[in-house]
Amino acid sequence: MTLDRFPLVQFRVPGIASSLLRFALIGLLAAAVFGPLLNMLIWTVAEAWYFPAKLPIRWGFAFWSKVFRPEAGAMKALSTSLLIACMTVALSLVLAIPAGYALSKRKLPLRSLFLLFFLLPQAFPTVAVHMNIARIFYGLGLTGTIWGVMLVHAIQGLVFAVWIASAAFAAIGEDQVEAARNLGATPLRAFMTVSLPLAAPGLMASAIFVFLISLDEFSGTFFVGVPDVRTLPLTMLNAALEGNYQIASITALLLLVPSILFMLFVERFLKADVLASVGK
């Protein structure tokens, strides 16, 4: 008996194999992405978990109360992180809005060179960059201060702020601005009433990216802020080094929640035409 009498079998087998391979790849990708997150979530409610147990021996929320106690310092570290992130966003937008508006004009001389300049801090290992920044800030009296940590965070976030702001302004058609000018608006008034409101969603996305970068920044805070400035990422690292994985996981969860909410906000307001204009 040959398979010629069953032509459907010859076509179904490759189709089933392809589907199984596709599901296997999706499963591996899901495990790689959500596996560490699931492990972190389990640690947040594990009161006792010892090798070789596959799951916690005792479940509960005892470590949550330890994290939120005033003497633990986690809430103070969170408020410090939020304060520094807000200051970083304010400084980045003050610099990124005029820079992005200027760079969105295609006739600006050396425009590509300016955009490349903002990428330079990302071209080198961050640890080496932050070590040398710390040496400079020490001479300026900025080490161990919130202002010094904020400046380090701004250096990291400014590249995203400027590039996204430039793309947001570039996505605005010239017709609206020219119409405002024809009606007698000054260049400043046309910018404030036309260009800035139209670019607001992209600028908001830029601010959120900078906020998240500042909130998660570790090495810059470590070299410039320690021991006087303590943020939530530093608290998380200290807990992990001491073997307090429950506290480290709860702290990581506190950092993860605003990141997810803000990324959903960015996906809602950052349009495809703005993304397509980045770097043009």
C-alpha cells in the first residue's frame, strides 16, 4: 500500500508539523518573557522557599509589611526616585522642546551631526561614562546630591527626549503653521498655539520615556548619589545582594507597575507617523 491512495495525508503532515513548530516557538518566547516575571511574582508572596522545593513552602504577605514599614526605607526611596524622575523630565523637556523644534527643520545645518551628538552617551559603556561623570561632579560638589543624580539621569534620557520631540514636530504639517502666520500670528504665537499643541502627544511620550529611564536608572545613581541619595533600584539591589529575594521582588514590582501603565499610555498616544519620523 502506498500513500498515493491517501493524498490528504501527504499534505496534512507538513501542515501539522508547521503548526507544532509555530506553537513551540511561541511557547518558548512566552516562557522567556513571562517566566522571570512569574518567578518574581511568586517570590513576592513566598514566606519560605528552599531548594529543592519547586514552589514556596509557605505563602503569605509578611514581607510586604516589612517593605512598607517606615524604618525599611523603601517608601522614602520610592519618593526620592519619583522626585528625581520628575526633575529629570522637567529639565529634559526644557532642553528637548527647543532642540527638537530646531532639528525638525530640514534646512538646519549639520542637523545629522547634532542628532549624532545626542547619541554619544549611548555609544560607550554606561559604567565607564558614569565613573568619569562622578569624578567631574566630585570637583563641582554635586556628588551625593539629588541635583547631581538628576543631571546624570538627564544625560541618559535626553537622547530619547530630543529624538522623539524632533519627530513629533517633524510630523506636523506646515499648512497649519502657515495658516496661523497668514492670520497675523507671530512666530512665537504660532508655535504656542499650533505647533506645541499638535506635538503634545509626542512630547508626552517623550516625557514618559525619560521618566521611566530615570526611575530605573542604577549605575549613574550608584556612582554619583551613594551613600546620601538612595533610590528604589539601589534598595532592590541591596536586598538581592543580602539574599532577601522577597523584598527585592516586591521592590521590583513597585518599579514594574508604573512602567507598564506608562507604556500603555505611550502606545495609545504615540502615533505611527511620529515613530516613522524619528531620526529623519
